[in-house]
Amino acid sequence: MTFDSSLNFVEQKGVSVDENGQIYPSEIPENWFYARAEKFSTLKEREWTLRYKEGPIAVSVQECFPVSTFAVWGMSHVISPEFFIDINLDPGKELAWSRVYTFEG
């Protein structure tokens, strides 16, 4: 998985990050892996790509909301990136956001 900015993890079990910003399991997972980044100092839209390393399959996602933090978890058969938005609304107010998915392969 490649993320569009650097991450500082506050929790990290079984996950590595290389100098190019790629996030990946440290080894073939037999148990759960999990990582959670510290809150971002600048809230903005983010983009990321999850790519299957043994083929041309990938999904890229544009998070069309101000992302406040990020986590990823998984095991041998699943990986789940999660992007969070802080919500603080007055009564009667509304907030809308979206995601744009692009599939390859």
C-alpha cells in the first residue's frame, strides 16, 4: 500500500514502512497485523493505492474529506485501510463527504 504522505505510527504490530512511503506486512501474516498513525497536523484530502504485489491488480482511492488519521489492519487473507474524519457538528447542521475508487487490472 502506498500513501501520499509520510506517516508516524503511534501503534504498530507486524507492519513496516519503507522510505518510499509503502506500507506492508512485515512478514506473511499468521496473526493479525495493525498500525495506527498519529493525528495529522494538516487536515486535507488524501490519496492511496493498494496493489497486489504479484500482479497488475490495484485499487486507488481519493478520500474526498479532510482525513484526521489513518489505520490499517489485516491478516493472511484480508487487508483493510481505514481513513478517519473528525466530526463536530452543531444541531441541525449537515456534513457530506465521498470517496473515489479507481480499479486496475
